[in-house]
Amino acid sequence: MKRLKEASTWAGVAGILQALKAFLPQHAAVIDGLTVVAGAVAAVVPEKGTPAQDVAK
């Protein structure tokens, strides 16, 4: 459940949905809508872990 709070998880979900669209072309509009939602969540949710600024130290 902790992974649901990370942006990379939602970006991965969006990628999987787009791959799924190739197998379910009749549901392309619904899958595109879900992809947009997952992408928006990925854009808003911060990535956990070490920030890039701290890695250089």
C-alpha cells in the first residue's frame, strides 16, 4: 500500500494501461481515460526516497 503513494507506481500503471490497449482496442477510449487519470496522479504525487540534491553530498 505504501507504493500507491509514489509517482513511479502511477506512471507504471499508465504504461501498463497503454500496453493493454493493444489487446483491447474496443475499449481504447476508456483505457485512454484511465491512463490520463493515472498520469495526473503521477504528476501530483511526490516520489519518495532520496532527493537528487542529497545524492551529490
